Amino acid sequence: MRRLTSVFNFIAAAMTIGLLAIIVVHTNLVTATQQTMERSSRYDSAWVGAAGRMEILYLQKSLGNFINGRDPQDAAQVRLFADIMTNRFKIYEAPGFQAFMDMKPKRRVLIEAAAAEYTEIRPQLAAVETLDPQAIEKLRQSLEKVYAAVDRVGAEAQADSVNEAAQIRAEMQGKQKLQTWLASGLFGSIALLLAISTLQNRFLRAATRTALRSAEDFSYIAHHDNLTGLPNRMAFTREFALAAAACGDGDTKKIAVLAIDLDGFKNINDRLGHTTGDALLKHVADRISRTCAAFANGILSARLGGDEFVVVLEASGDSDGIASQAEQLRQVLSQTYVIEGSSLAVGVSVGIAISVPGSDANSLLIDADIALSQAKASGRGRIMQFDPAMRDIFLRRALIQSELTVAITNDMIIPHYQIKMDVRTGRVCGVEALARWTHPTLGNVPPGEFTKIAEESGLIVDLGRKILERACLDGLHFPAEICVAVNLSASQFIREDIVQTVREVLEVTGFPASRLTLEVTETLMISEADRAVEILSRFREMGISIALDDFGTGFSALSYLRQFPWDELKIDRAFVMEMETDERARAIVCSIAEMARRLGISVTAEGAETCGQIEALRDAGCETIQGYHFGRPVSFAELPLAILHGVATAARLNMGGSSRPPGRKTTAA
């Protein structure tokens, strides 16, 4: 009995000791599990690092946009994100993130160096509009160093968080197995312990699922756009690498990248607000996603930021199939959108780049962006495929755009003057001021090239005023009978202060309004005819003459001639060039001249280059002729000689010996 009692006592003692041991182990396990759960809920370093990467990237992009466009709004964006990055460096000094950096001393060195570099360039970012191109380039390079450090530390923070999540999962699984073993061992003897173990087991599984969901959510956020849900740039790079590996280096399968941009999206944002703009982007993303999914060769559709979207397709054979799919995308995206009950239409431009052996995601995306820029420069709503020659065009355009502001400010773009001959007197009656730019490395930049870039960048207003001021100052030195004609661009004309601007120029220069002619095209009359007539009438009240330029092209609606009493019609050179060989062109010129005579409007013919054209224009009744036959546009210093040459040419043609029927006004050139 004693022996049995001893055995029972031994068993009881053993069970007691075992129970105590199990309790201790169980207590430690619960504590460790709670600590692991607390660790699973901390992703401070990852979020701080990711936010820093995004903010420095936005700062870089804003600076790049400012370099490309010199837009004050882009400068404001630079200052905004500069302030944000200043706060970000303060957040890096918080204890939570400091603990992460202390894990590797090199991280602290990188961040401190980046902070020092950023502190040095911070004043330049605040005053970016005042910097010259060389200073901006130096600023961009310094910012690139800051970006490299912030990006590297941010990437390590994200990577460490992902590794920590995996470690937590492994620890959770190990603890789950141990808890299950403890519950199984006590199942037959202690029901309460079994219940507690079962409850703990369930809780542990829930924590594991939470950790797994957190890791999955973090991965999704890292690879998808927050607004549209489309894959982002990181996902684009990853999927491109996978597609490139699948296609190999052969010529049978290639990858096509379609860069898609919404024409005029900034105006929609400014006019209707960011809420409408965001809604439009969501609709566009949905159409792109559905259309790409319908393509048998569709690989990926992504949003890179703003209104920039990308579609990746597998390309087989020639590029015609890709171009056809791009056109299909353009048509789908150009259809009307209904947002908050209102219809909204937007144009779409597409740039295509097809891979060659050795292409990577970044280089192919750059090529597609270059093709996209060329498509937008060609009139928007276009589709263009990348050609290596486009790269030179893109670089030239970027150079012109970057130096245009300096050229305007430093008076490097100046007016040249082309004389206008009075057929009846054989004398010079006026000159037309034409902008010319001699670049130190590019040479003579064609006016049609830099004026178009000036129009797109908004610099045409400053350029137009500079040309007007210089032409008026130069005109003071011309003979009194020579008037000065200056072209007025659409961007200048739509400004509310255009009349006040012209008045100020005349007051400052002292040039008589009666000797100034403003030349406008009929496109100004199309959108807001009533306002255009009002502005032109105010110019005439000041004594300025108004000429309708390039008449005969475009719409050439006769209603414009009835809406406003023009002083001069300028017949487009396209008709003048064909007068000797095309009877229809001659008939059109004669009809315009006769109609103008009846309306009391003088007529100037542009582009006369041969004696035959001049004789035909005289026979048609044109009173004033302008063209290379009398002289090309020349600088102010060369103008006296050009006038003498023009008069001598007129004398050889026996101009001034005939007259037209009375009732016509003389040209106010």
C-alpha cells in the first residue's frame, strides 16, 4: 500500500511538477506570442521609408517638369515638395526610425549626408524660378544624390519589414505547433487546460492570418496605384522583366510599350477641379484595363502617375498590328465620359516603342515617351511609333524649350523686317516685323519651330510683347511714311489685358498708333467672335490698323469681313505661288481683290518671288506686294539697304506707272 501510495505520490508529484512546468512553458509561450503579435503590427520604418521615397520622387518630377516647361505652377510644386521633404528629414530623427537606422550604421551615414546635401540646396529649391540653366542642372544633380540616399534607405526599410513579416510568420507557425502539442498532452487529464489551449490555438491562427493579410496588403500597395488600382511603375518593371525573359532574344517575339497621355488633362483639372480629374482618371483606367484584357497579346496595363498610362503588349511580326491596337485604344479612350451627370470629352495621344535585343523597361519607356511627345507636338490626338531620329528631335526641342526663356529675357530673339511695296508709287510703304533667333550652337532656329514651342509653354505672350516693343522702338527711326506690322498670336489675343499691353507699349516707346498694324488670323474669330470684334474695335479707336492675315486659307468665312471693318487683307502665299500656272489661283486672287475694293479694304499679297507673279498681282488689282523678290527679312541695321534694293527692283518693274480705280484705302502696313 505504501509502495502504491508512494507511486501515487510520485505520480502526483510528477504531475504537479509537470503541470507547473507546463504552466511556466505556457506562460512564456503566451508572452512570446503577444510580443510577436506586437511586432507584426509595427511597420513604422517601412511606411516612413516608403513615404520618403515617394516624396523625393515627386520633388524630382516637379523639378523635371519645371525644367521642361518653366511653368510657375511647376515651380510652386517644387517648393511644396521641398517643404514636405524638410519635414521628412525631421521624421527620420524620430526614435522609431532611429532604431531602424542603428541596425546598420551605414544607413545613418547615408541619411545624415543626404540631410546635409538637402539643407545646402533647400534655399535654391525655394527660389528655383530665379536660377539659370547651369544652376538648375547643378541643383538637379545634387537632388539626384539626395534621392539616391533616401531611395536606398527607404528600400531597405521596406525590405526589412517584408523580412520581418516572414520571420513573424515562421515564429507564429512554430509556436502554433508547440501549443498544439501541449494541448494534446493535457487533453486526457486536464479539461480546463485543453479549453484554454484550444482558445489560444484559435487566437494564434487568427494572428497568423492577420500577419499574412498584412504582408499581402503591403505587397499590393507597393505594386498598385492608389487611385485607379492599376499596377504602378514597380509592377511595370517587374512584369516587363518577366515578359522579356519569356520572349528571349529572338526576333519572333518582341515587347511593345504604348505610352498613353490625355490631351488637355491639366486644363480639365484646373477648370473642373481635382475631384472631376480623379474621376476621369478612374474611368480612363477602367477602359484601358478592359481593352487590354480583350487583347490576346495583352500583358499589362499600368498608371505611372498623373495622366500617364502604359500598356504592354506582346509584339509578333510587323508593327502594323500594334499600331492598329493603339488606334483601337485611342478611339475607346476618346469616347465621351459621363461624370456626375455631365459629358466630358478628352483627346488621347499614344507613343509606341517596340523592343530590340537588350531593351530594358526604362529605355523602352523612354523611347515610348519620346514618341508620345512627338505625337503631341504634331497636333495631339495622334499615334506615333518611336524612331531613333526622334531622339535627336526630342533633345533639340528640349534644348530650345529650356533656353527659350533666357533668349527672350536677354533679347536674343529680335525682329527682322520684310519690306512691303506700294504698286502705285513704287515705294516702300511698310515693313512686317518677323521674330528671328540665332542660337549660339543651333544657328538660325526656324521661327515656326520656336514660336510653336513658345505657344505650348506659354512664353509666346512675353515673346510677343518683346517683339512689339522692339519693333516700335525701331520704327521710330524709319521714314514717317513707313508703317510697321506686327503679328498678334492667339495666346496674346485671348488675354484680358491685351489692349492695355499694346497701349502701354505705345506710350513707353512713343511710337504713333497710326503707323502700327496688328495682323491677326481668322482663327481668333472662330471661338469668341463677339469678344474678338470688341477687342479689334478698341484697337481701331486707338488709331491702330488691323489686318486679316493668311486670307484664303482655313475657313475664310466671308462673315468675318462683314463683322469687322478690316483695314487690310493679306492674301496667303499659297495662292500667289500658283498664279502663273494655275488659272483658278489667279481667279481667286482677282476675286479677293475685287471684293476688298468694294468693301474699301486694301489688299496685300504675300510671297511674291518672281516678276511673273508680281505682274499677275498688279493685273489682279493688289495695291501692296510683299515677298522675296523685293527682299528677304533683314535686321534693323540692314533695313536701309533693303529699302534701296526694293525701290530699285520696283523701278525695274516700272511700278508706280499705273493706278487703280478710286475708293480704295492705302495700305496701313
